[in-house]
Amino acid sequence: MSPQSLNYTDAAILAPMVRIGTLPVRLMALEYGADLVYTPEVVDKGIVGCERVVNEDNGTIDYLSKGVSIFRTHPSEKSKLVFQIGSANADLALQAALTVAQDVSTIDLNCGCPKRFSIHGGMGAALMEEPEKLCGILKNLVDNCGLPVTCKIRIFPDRERTLKLVKMIEATGIKALAVHCRYRDERPREPGHWDRFKEIVDAVSIPVIANGDIKEFADMARIRELSGCTGVMIARGAEANVSIFRKEGRLPLMDIVRQYMRRCLETRNHHANTKYCVMQMFIEDTKSPYYRPLCDAKSFRAVCKVFEMEGELDAWVKKQEEHGWPTDLDSAPRKAAESKEKDAKAMAAANGKANGKAKNTTTADVKMVEVVAESTLGKRKQGDLKDEAAVVVASISASVEAVEGTPAAKKHAAGDGASSQPTPADTPQPDVEIEVEVTTTTTTTVTTATSTPLA
Ligand SMILES: Cc1cc2nc3c(=O)[nH]c(=O)nc-3n(C[C@H](O)[C@H](O)[C@H](O)COP(=O)(O)O)c2cc1C
């Protein structure tokens, strides 16, 4: 029996966003009216083999790779949660989907990421150049993963080619198609092609989700009217202020920041990801008196101090301690290198990047996305790396790659996926050295899901 699709009719959807779309932001999007939320892209190999653990303090669920959380969720979002996979391999994509199937509602394949990392790995927008392969991955998921499957694409400049592709994709049996209305090589600052949605909507029978340049709540109605699309998807508008989903209008940014910090406490989000997401909220207002202190904040407490929330942090710490639950939001686990050879290879790759040299995508590249894909983030300086796990070392490359694209990153010049995350590195923060990003986990009990309420 075909799995039940989510309801896309008039749906307002939080787009997949690496680093931004972590659990606290997803929970807030739902709180403010989003109907569905996507995880950031997680590369197939990153999630396959992860250990599933339930955190006893807050009921969140972590998928851990060697102690590093690749994906954190909470049962309260499950019925609205779409898990996005980056993949170029039908078997791995299926394994990835099966790994998380019990905690998510839909599996999405990212076919839109234009970044070098994804393209070199044959993932993201590279799949659009190989429709048979793309459809093979989707068909394998549709036939075997037991959940509804969707996919997210960009468009070709050529209308006929785009329509041919979407019809092929529809024939795989997917339940909905998200379309980011830009060509593979177009940057986010270039206007999207809203005029291209309608022909896609007319060409297929499945729900089409329109994505690109939806900056106001009212844009959702405009784009629906213009295109006949079933649902709409928002990325940067939500990154800047996640209350964009409120029909009554956006809330003041300071309310959002404080609420976000509370969500970070409840879900035990790591300091570096917390800081990064808050900084992105101020990216259009770097003259704000909060911005510079935020750049300088080196711990969760320091971020709380910027927003005068130390009292709330103290109360949270006290409660955690009373129960014997973890309180550390700042440190990332150090991992022993798996093997010298692997470590050296990843280190060389990272150094090549740091020196601005191009290199071919390697297994290390794939590994790094495993780490940066979904997270509460920790940070190391490059000099500390020698004894890091290869997987951690490799993640430097991802950050360097993002740094290489910094002018664009500042204005969200990212594309659609794992290697495309804009980084705070181009903002005037002092600790801008290459970042290694890892998730922290101080958990917990391996069991089945509980539904401990948050807060
Ligand atoms: C910070 C950031 C991270 C992103 N990460 C992903 C991702 O993981 N997967 C994906 O398909 N698209 C990703 N994208 C692309 C967005 O989902 C979306 O397609 C694009 O930003 C256009 O929508 P917008 O105009 O509402 O921003 C990302 C975009 C941003 C700004």
C-alpha cells in the first residue's frame, strides 16, 4: 500500500537549510504557523550506521556517529518533518532513509544543490544532468523506504528540458515536487523565475511546492495565485525571522531571538550553532548594538549575556543539575583518529583547501558533510586538529569552502545544500579561523522513542 502523503494544500513550509534548520528553528517555525519543516540536507553516508539515542532530559532523539550528533529531532515534530537526503547512490539513499524512517514523515532527495561539493559528488543539481540516475534513486526510495518520497529541484533555462524532467520525476511515484525557481548557476541575489512555476504545475498532477524569493507572508498568496502551486517553501525569509510564517505578521526580532535562545536551552543546542543562527538573524543589521558582542561571544553563557538572558540560563542549569542531566552547551567531543593514513589524507585535503588550492572531491569531502549536515556545532582552530578524528578534520574543508565563497555567503549566496551553508566567517568576528564543526552529545539512553514534552 502506498504510504500516506503529507497534506501540501496551501502548506507553508520551512525549506531545508544547512546549519539553520536545526531542531530549535524547526520547532519555532511550527510554532509560528509553518505546516511542514525540512531538515537540512544530510548526506547519505553521514546518517547510515548512526546509533539512535533518546535523551532522557528533554526527549530529543539523536542520531550519533561516533558520539557526534548528525541529526537531532523531537517526537513533537515527527508528523510534520521531512528528512532531506543528499545522495548519488540509490542503495545508500535507501539505507539513509531507513535509518531515520521511524522519526520522520517523508524522505526528500536534494536535487538542487549547485555547490562544488555536491556536484563533484554527483549529488544535488548534478542529478538533474543525469535524469535516469536521479529517477533510479527516487524509485528505489518510493518502492522500498515505506514513507512518502519527495524531491527538490532547480529549473533548467530550457523550458522543454525542465518539463521533460519533472514528468520523469513524477513517474517515479513521488508525492510532491519542490521547485527552487533558479537555474543551477544562478545566485540567490539574482531574482528567481516565478514565471516558470505555472508550466510545471500544469505539466504534473502531483503537488508542486514553489520556492524562491518568498520574503513576506503576503508573497505566499501571490505566488499561489500566479502559479497554482499547491504549497510554498521559505528559506532566507525564515532564516532572518522565523515568525514570517505568522499570518498576523512578523514578531520583533528581539522577541524571536529570546524565544530562539529558550528553544536552544530546551533542546540543548550547542553554543556555536546557536550563535551562528542568531548572527544570521542580524546579518542585515550588523550595525545593531547586539551584533559585535554577539561576534565576540565564546560560549552559550556569553550569548545569553548579550541578550540579558543569564537568569534563564541559570534557572535551566539548576534544573538540569537537580535531575543529574547534562548542562554543557559549549564543548565538542574530541575523537581519536581512526587511522593515521585517513587522518593524514583528510588533513592534506583540508590544508589544500586552506591554501586556496582546488582539489577533487574525495571520500573525505563526503565525510565532512556528514559532520556539518545537521548540528549543534562546536568549533576548533586549525592548529588543534592533528589529533582530531578524520571525520572531524575533514569537516574543515566544508568550512573553508564556505569561506571561499564569503562575499556571496554574506548575502546568503548559498545554494541548496550541504556544502552551501553561508558562514559567519565573513562577518567581523575575531575567531574567524577555519572552523571544524561537530555536534555535541552528552546523552543518554538507547531505547525507543519517548515523547517527553519540551519545556
Ligand atoms: C543557509 C542556507 C542553507 C541551505 N541549505 C539547503 C539544503 O540543505 N538543502 C536544500 O535543498 N537547499 C538548501 N538551501 C536552499 C534553500 O532551501 C532554498 O532553495 C533557497 O534559499 C531559495 O529559497 P529562498 O529564496 O526562500 O531563500 C539553503 C539555503 C540557505 C540560505
